[in-house]
Amino acid sequence: MIGAGNRGYFAYGEALKAVEESRVVAVAEPDKLRRERFAKRHGIRTEDSVADWKVLLSRPKFADGVIVATPETVHVEPTIEALAGGYSVLLEKPISVGLSGVKALKESGVDTSRLFVAHVLRYSNFFKQLKSLLDSDSVGKIQAVEYTEQVAFYHFAHSYVRGNWRDSTRTGPSILSKSCHDMDILTWLLSSKALSVVSKGGLKYFIRDNAPERSTERCLDCPLKETCPYSAVTQYLSDSVDWPVNTIGNDMSLESRREILRTSSYGRCVFRSDNNVADYQNVIISFDNGAEACFSMNAFTTSKTRKILISGSHGEITGDFEKDSINVELFSGEHKTYLITHDGSRHGGGDREIIRDFVRYLEGRTGPLSTSFDNSLQSHLMCWAAENSRLMGGMPIDPWSLAEL
């Protein structure tokens, strides 16, 4: 495991604990507390628990696979080295923050057929059921898709105003870091090539001009801290230390959390942060099978979910990801509801399922994962095209033209 933070420890690490056939033999993580926590959880020897991933990958091959769960700015280099060392790699999305990372992978000469991207939504029972319905032509020829990612106000404030993904110059645009999952789902569901991307949106609300009167630079000092819906005090200093609270530091004591709010970006007023990523963005994608998709990333919702409407020539499908519910209504009057079940792990069970499939692949029990590097490239090109289109006022862009740059 390269990277033992939120995704490495809580998502993939815990998923691996649930897969009997797997064992983590080494971890690389620069944060000492996180590294020791992961090593203890997985029974990893001291010599195999290191700060620098280069130490592990400089050794002769000693495992079957590598999971790269580092921050996205550190995705490409360890992935290239792991592939060069003969490992199969599961890489946390996105592949890279920009096109240069994709180019580096392609130009490195490594075998990218052993590289898989952790587009975990494909592995959720919800989206697998949707895929089955579309592949069986249950509502006829697909005409249009309306798909919304409701990020939730508190999630967006945590991750994209105060958190690691607030600055596009460091981690890429929010449409990439948050929604390349969703571009991948559209590509997968429609089994089609994107021909054109048009996008509008921007950073509309979390700016200094919208700061309430009497608000202060930090929430701890603010007279509005008990009533503001975006207050860091109410978000991080309650009795709960579940996500997202457990991502702001290692020590979850109340005093430690207070100190984090005093000194880090997590304690800033959301209207006075150094964020620059879009908080609302619409994307229209035209596919070569004739379908049109309209995708929205919306920070201003109470629910954290994904909702979808698929319009076919003979009926429609609606679904709510968090409610685990899919409805099929045919124009003939027939109706059917699918109630989805899963194991309760993150992303509708997708985190655990992709790990289980990766382990089976390493064992030679199944073929390559569907989220290969080649299959995952289109979703990233769609995101970069969307951001370019947004910055150019909604100009249509062929995402595949970016692959030639």
C-alpha cells in the first residue's frame, strides 16, 4: 500500500481486511502516525513499513500487486515505478491532475495493461443494475441522460473550500477530482465515445464578497459560529469523529481539533479561504451513439447522493444512489422498482468490490478489471475538456483532441 491516509487506510485497507485471500505485506506513508496505524492494523513488519515509497519499489518484486492511494499529485511516479517493477497496480482516481501525467505514463514505456483506475462506482450494485438494464434495452434506445452529483454543502465546504482539493493549481479542477467518477459512469453506461463537451459554471458563492457582516477570518473567533451552516466549529468540534472529521488530523481529541481549527485551513471561514475551484458546474456531452448527457456537479444540496434520469425510446429509468433505489417506467404502463442491497462499504459497496476483483485478478481467477488505463482515459479527457470549455465561456470541445496535445 502506497499511501495510508483516508483512502488507503479507511477504504482500501479495510476492504482488504474483509477479503480473506489477501494480505498487505508492506506500506509506504510519510506521516509517521498514519504509517504506524496502518502497519499495526495489518500486522506489517517494521522493516516493511517505510516513509518513502521509493524504498519499497527499489527492492526486487516481493508482492503481487500495489495500490497507489497517495495524493493525486503523487500518483504518476510511483505508478510508473511499480509497473516497471512488474507489479499490477490499482491507482486511486484521478490518474493525474493534468494531461502531463497521462503523457508521462504513455511515454515511460511501461506496460499499462496491468494498470487499473479505482473508478469504484462501476463496482457498486446500484450502477451494475443500471448497466444491466441498459444493456438489455429495457427502455429502448437511449436518447438522453440527466445526471446530478449532489455533493452536499458540508462535503463541499470540507473538501473543496477548506480541504485538499480547494486549489486547482495543485490538485486539478473540482470537475476532475470530484466527478471523474461520474464521467466514467456515463461512458460505461452508454458504451459510447464522447464527441463533444460543453460546460458552464464557476466559483459562485464561496468568495469574500459573500462573507456575512461580522464574520471573521477563522470560525473559532466568529460571532456567527453557532448559526452559520458552514461553521467549522459545528462541523469539526461535535462528539462525532467519523468522516469527514477524522480526515483533518490524527489526534481526534477535542483540544487537538481546536488547535487544528486555529492553525490550519480547516478553521477558515468558507468565504475567506484560498479556494478557486468551481462550486457549481454543468456539462453537456454528446456521444457517438446519438445520446446526449447533461451532468451537474452541485455543492448546494443537503443530501450527498447521485441522481439519474435515463430517457429511452420506450420508457425511463430513475435512480437515487444513496437511497439504493431504481425505478423503471415503460410508456406502456409497466413499472418496476429495484431496491439495491450491498455490504455497507463506501460508494455503495464499490470500494470493497473493486478490491475483491483486484485480488481475484492477482490470483489469476479473473481477467483484467474493466477500469483499465485505456478504458479510464476518456473520463479524464471529458473532465479536462469540461474545464477548458467552462473557462472559455462554454465553447464546445472534442475531448479526444486533448489526447493529441
